[in-house]
Amino acid sequence: MIETLDHVVIAVEDLQTAERTAIAVLGRSPSWAGTHPSFGTANRIFKLENTYVELLAPIDEGLVADGLRARLRERGPGLHALAFGTRDAAAEAVRLRAAGLSPSEPITGLAHDTASGAFRRFRNVMLPTKETHGIGIFVIEQLSEPELLPPALPISDEAGVASRIDHVVVMTDEPDRAKSLYGDQLGLRLALDRSFEKRGVRLLFFRVGGATIEIGASLRAGSDAGVDGAQPDRFFGVAYQVRDIEKARARLVQSGLEVSGIRDGHKAGTRVCTIEGRPLGVPTLIIEPVHD
């Protein structure tokens, strides 16, 4: 079964520039700087409390690198895939097949950290984007000791740096189709399905491993028309939690990023601000959750 949002993948062209931007956004240094020898890719990883953010760039030949290049040519940098965590990739492939999807057989991968020389092993089960309606989705089983991927260290006051991913936003023209995929087929827990007439949007929240996949659909777009040739779903943005939003905003501004003012969030008791300019090609929200 799927137990976590293991990580989110952000496709980038210039890995060094993207790394500097991610450090500014998250307020943390990378946990891992390495390569995937068999994939033709290089990455930077920032491990947070509930998941990790992976910057992924093509550097050589390989199936994954070729797919990344095509994505970057078509859409530029941005959110590329959701990787859901499982303890048993082979069993999960069987379960997904029984749920009506067409997963690959588990593919063993190897990641190499160029600084420390460490290697991590994993198994991926890939899902065809035709069945995930345009959203990159795969399931990963981590085979190496968790200690090989340490937490991303804060570069300033920990109260003002990103602690975890709060939610990732996917937009759809067919919310019932998305509800079937994420709930019935992937097996994520549906925590909210509600239409907000004043905002003109229907929202579905799926919880997994302390993170939320938020599905948004316009109430004015003729959703769920049920016709062939429906538009694919698309990634929209990501929200990071911080403990103190005033400290976070001050840090972001000091890092040279343009940031909105602080405002109340949609959930009572939360406060948010927006990083302008789509850093890493991703609309980015900073949120201070309700304090216990």
C-alpha cells in the first residue's frame, strides 16, 4: 500500500542555479547532491520532516533524462512528478494492477552522492501518464538505510525555514475522474470534498503520510463533462509550512525573493504569504499552521 508522499520531483535545467533558488526558498542546505548513473540525471535533495524535495536535471543519455528534456522543452522548469512511498514495490504493483492501472514492473535504481561517495538503492513502479491524466506519478520503495539521506540543515533560525510540505496542488477539469484515481485506485484517504461557491472552486484533499494532495477544479469550467479528449490535469503549486511566518518572510526578502504581505489563510488560524515569480517554475505558498 501507499503510505507516504515520499518526495516531489521538480524538473530543472541548470542544477546549480536551481539549488541556490531552493536554498533561498526553503532556508535549508541540500541533504544530497548526486547522480543517477543509469538514468542520465543529476539531483539535489532537500529532506524535510514529512517528505523531500528533489531537483532533477538531465546531464547524459537515458530514458529518464530524455523524458526530462522533452518536458523542459515543452513546459520549462516546474513540478514534474509525485513519488509515493511503499514498503513493497512488487506487492504495490500487483495492487495497482488490480485497481485497474497499468504499472511497470519494479525498476531498481541507484543514486550516488558525489560529495560523500554514498550510494542509495530503490525500486520504482511507474504509472503511464495516460492513466494519471497527465500528472507524473510513481511509487518508490527505498532499499537503503534512512540515515544515508540526512535532514536538510537550516541556514538560519529554524523557526523561519521550511519544516515540511503542507500540500501540493493539482488542477483538473474533471474532479470526479481525479477522485477515482487518487482515492479508489491509488488508495489515498479522502479528507475533504467540498464546493466553495464564493471562490468558484471544488476542492478535494487527499491525506498521505502527513502531507496533502489538493485537487482543485473550477465550478465555472464545465467540469466532469465526461467527453473524450478532456484536458489533462496539471500541477499548480506547492505550500511549505514554517513555524513563524514573520521570520520566514523576513528571511525570504533578505534572500532577494519578492514576497507578498502576510494574510490570513483559508483555514481559520493559519497565516500565509506568497513568493512571487514562481521560483523553480512553481507557484509557492508559505503557510504558518494553526499552533497547538
